[in-house]
Amino acid sequence: MMEHACYLSAHQTLSRPPTHYESLLADALCAAFGSGVEDLAGLVRHLAEHGPSAPFAEGWTESNLRQELDRLAAI
């Protein structure tokens, strides 16, 4: 019986390496989930406190976080 190495590529669907911003955002979201955050409002609070800075003049909001996650999912 042949054994197959199992692995998980964190960027399975990304056709290029993540940008610095994308990596920072991913790390911040992972940290938020790891600290027990389970909702969009909590994610927004976490990002406002720990970064990265929002690419929007008004800072992170539930609406623009949703929009940004949708945009990143389409890459």
C-alpha cells in the first residue's frame, strides 16, 4: 500500500502569492477567531484595535469588511 502525503495549502485558490496587506488581514482574522470572536461586529472591533488599517477612509465597518472579504474571495 502506498502512502500519500497529506497537506493543506493555505492559498489553494490564489493564483499568486498574497500581498503584504492580504497576509496581515488573514493573520488578524485568524487571531480574532482564535480569541473567541464569532461575529462580524467582533471582527470589526478586533481589526480596529489590532489592524491592519482599513483601506477605507472611514476605517473598518461591518459593511466595508463584508465588501472587502467578497472582493478578496473573487481574486
